[in-house]
Amino acid sequence: MTTKKTNQRKAQLTKYLEQLDEFNWHHPTQVSEMVDSQHERDNRTYYLAQISLILFNNYQQSYMQIAQMLNMSSRTARRLTIDYEQYFDNLEEIMEELQNGEDW
């Protein structure tokens, strides 16, 4: 990358960071809600990954079958099984964790 492009990119990133800081300052409750919703999305993704891994490893379901059961694309099902490590041995353990876990 040329020096000119690097400097332009740094200037652009600085501008975006300033805008983000200004938004945080003027809308603190919205930022808090956005953080909470990100936490919820992360939890949802984690548990979908765990269910996908159990279906894939324990029940030998294909990505297409997992996608149909969990109402997602087969690409997402594949990505979840690749990106996450399996921490639960069966679906009952996930249900128990969800019932005893944090309130989200």
C-alpha cells in the first residue's frame, strides 16, 4: 500500500472513531442496548453452534439437515461446526445449561 493510501486510510479511520465516540457521548442508552443485544447474539450463536456440533458429531446429520432443523442456511451450519469446539456431550446438557444459566 502506498504512503498516500495509508495516510488516507488512517485519516478515514480516525474520522470514523471520532464519529463513534460522538455517538457514544450523545446516545449512551442506545450504546448500552447495542452492547446487550450483541451479548445476546453471541450467546445465541454459541448455543446454535453447540447444537449443530452435537447433531453433526453425535447424530451424523449433514449440514443441510442441520440447517433445516435449526432454520438457517447450510453454509451457516457448516461455519458453526468449524468455528466452534464442542463442549457438551448431548442435547440434554445444553437444555440444562440454558435452564440454569444466565437470564438472556
